[in-house]
Amino acid sequence: MRPRGIIVVSALAAAGLLLSTFPASADSRSPVAPPAPTRVSTPATSDPSADSPTKLADLCWNRENRWWCSNRTPAPIYEAGTTNIIDYLLTNPSVFACRAEGNRNNNGPHPNRWEWTNGDVTGRWGYVMDSWISSETDPLPVC
């Protein structure tokens, strides 16, 4: 039989190891991106791709280990898996962590694509519809 002290120390060490695998909430790095939103109904007037002519877009670019893309503003950011707008991108260009394919959200070149980013108002992480991004998003890593 093990002494009680060893069991308690072992349990605390395991808990510390487990906690150390998650980034702190104040960490500015992107958390692991959850699945893209499942359904967002977008009126034609809020889909920026609806009134933009078809043209070749500039590519998103990587600078100092961060992916930058040109985008329209204010771009709504959706909570993962919901239709809730949780923040907005107010800057152009903006930093994006990765891209994911989800449900259809626009009529642009990537109608099912969403990009994972954090907002400029509250700093919350969420997804932006690909149609709000004017750069070609193929270079972004997959979430």
C-alpha cells in the first residue's frame, strides 16, 4: 500500500501537467480553433462579395510568423458553431490564425470558408466569413 502523501503529490503533479498544456486566458496566441459556424443566414446586402467584380486577389502573407490578409471593415466575427456576432475587425489588414471549411456563407470564391481571428473591440476569438477578406486565403494554414 502506498503512503497517502505520495498519492496526493502524484495527483497534484498530474493536475499541474494537465493545466500547463492550456494557454493562459490572457495569452495573445490563438487558442485551438473549434469547428467553423454551422449555419449563418446572410442577407445579400451584408455579403461584400455580392457587389464586388470578379478579379484575381492578392495573397495573404506571412510576416514575423503572423498571417496577414486585406479585409473589409467592420467585419463581423462569429462565435464558433453559432450565429452570434461576438466582435468586429476594425483594422485592415488584419491578422488571421487559420482557415476552416464550414457551411456555405457567401457567393465568393470560397463559399464555405471561414477564417479564425481575434477581434479589435473585445479581443475575443471567432470566425470571419471569407467574403469579408479581399486577399486570397489559400495560403493560410488549415485550422
